[in-house]
Amino acid sequence: MPKQLTIALVAGERSGDIIAANFISAFKHLMADSNIEIKFEGIAGPLMLEQGMQSFYDMEELAVMGLVEVLGRLPRLLKIRRNLIKHWRDNPPDLFMGIDAPDFNLTLEEKLKQSGIKTVHYVSPSIWAWRQKRVFKVKRAVDMVLTLLPFENKFYHKFDVPCQFVGHTLADQIPLQTDKQSAKQALGLNLEDDFIAVLPGSRSSEVSMLTEDFAKACQLLNQQNPKLKFIAAAVNQQKQQYIQDVFGQIAPELDIHVIIGKSREVMGAANAILIASGTATLEAALIKRPMVVCYRFKALSYQIFKRLVKVKYFSLPNLIMDKPVVAELLQDQVTAENIVAELNKVMFDENQQQLEDFHSIHQQLKQDAGVIAAQTIKKLLYAS
């Protein structure tokens, strides 16, 4: 057994940072009595950095969504990937794990696997939804896929791709009941007020495409109900400033608190949530708050996506339950009027069926993901 292990990881956005940090913590705990020095290196977010990982690049560089949007960043992304391949071919880690970011990570994984490095992809790409032939690339690229959602393994088993369902870190971290008053208290908010939470996304492209319509919707809600209050979550200071500027231009009369890095508390304090599609919608479902899920692509990206996508829904709660648990608005449907109409349906009336669906999602995904992932990786590392 080696005296030192090097595990290379690349995470592409906030949700990957949460998952990877949880894995690192669980793996260090699992190996605590082994007298093996473990080194983690690659591309990390803030939570991974807190776990002592060395990061070669800022994770924000990989956080881009949409086919057209990627083109402007492509030369830089390709250069980063080439540099990583060269570094790890010259200094081979014992294992490489790509966390999400499949367009970046799968090619990286394939090149490293060809060099004899064990590879894992954590968070399945949505190959069951679109571009299904990517499963053959996954099969070439990795020794193991770690999946978050219960239905994903069935797809991989059809193609004999080694996979392990681990559940979702968020379902382990978030309690089955989230108290609204405690969340308000944690944010220093008035306990008597009713709040709408605004989460326009973590990627710059999402925030720029949605914030204006979200601000118009909040302005309209305020006109209908002047007592209603608004809070927003931002992943960093730059996006906090952007959200504040847009709301200041469109709805200067609104007193909106834009809070950095406390999205869970922001969602927990709210009566309802206006949110960009992505992992945050799963977080909102686990917190058990009604939501309106929105997404918008650049026009050309949308025309391409809508010809390729093979699923009825785009938000995670609806995909997991395979039914319309939460309201979805896509592309031209994202208007202030449509958002307000949907929010008015859910703001103050508790939907028992929706709550039961949220609880079902929580129970399905609460598997102790970090521990299962750590055990799976240990087994793979020491397999002959």
C-alpha cells in the first residue's frame, strides 16, 4: 500500500464544489487510520479549498452554460484542459475524478485513462435527456460513474457502464424540516414579514439572462402586495453587485436584500422562491418551499437544445418525480406576468401533494453520499 495518494479533481461550479468537498471530507475520514498522506489537487471551489485542496485555476473559469455561450470562452477552456492533461501525464495522480462539467471533464478523463490513470465521473451528465450517444464516450473515458439520481443507473446498466448510485450530498446536509422563523432569524430579518426569495443562478450567463425579468416580476408583486418583502442570494460579491444594480434600475422602490453565500437560509426564510433551473431547485425542494423555476438560453442555443432534448421537464424536482411537481417557465415563457401568475398560486396556500413529493425526493436522495462515494473510490484505488 502506498505511503502517499494523490487524487486529482476538477469541479466546474458551486454544486460540484459542495459535492466534491463532501467527498474529500469523507475520504479523509475513511483513510484517517491508514498512515497514508493524501494530496488533493486540480480545480477547486471555496469549499474544496477549505478542505486543503490545491487549485491550479479559478473554478469560475469553467462555469459557463449554453452551446453558443461556450464559444467565446473556448480557447481559454481548451488551454486549461491541455495544461491539466500535460501536468497529470507528467505527474500521474492515483485517481482522477471529474465532478459534473461533462463537456470539459469527459475528454480530460478519456485522455488520462489512456495514460493509465484511473478515472471517475461524479454526477452523471444528462445523457438520458439529450445527446444519448455520449454514453459511449463515458464508457471509454471512465472506470466508474457516481450517480446522484435513482433512475440514472438503469440507463448505464443498459450499456454496461460501471456505476454506483450515491444519492445527493444536499439531501444528507439539509434536515427533513427547515424552520422558516429560524432561517429569518439567521439572516436578521423581521420574523413577521413574508418574503419571496430570488435566485437568478450561479453562472454569469444565467444571472445576466434572468435578473431583469425577475426584477420586473418582483416589482409587479410589490404593486399587488406592498407588504411583501424580497431577498436574493448571490454566490459572490460581483454577482451581488450585478443583482443590486439591475433591481436598482428596474425597481428602485424595492428594498431587496442581496445576501452572499447563504442561499439555503434565503430559501428557508421565504414563502416561495423564484429560481433559475439547476441544482438550486433541488435544494429548494429539500427545504420544502414552493417555487417557480425559470430558464433562458441565448436564441441559437435554445433552437439547438429544443431539437435535441428528449425529456418532458427541465427542473430537477420534476425530473426525479417524473411529473409536474413545480411550475416551469422556459425561454419566451419567462415574463414578469407569467412569473407573478405562478407565484400567486403558491405563495400562501400550502400544497399538501407538493410537500409529499418534496419529502419523497428527500428520502430517495438521502443516502450518505460522501461516505458511499469515498468507499467506492477506496475500493477502486486498491482494485488490482
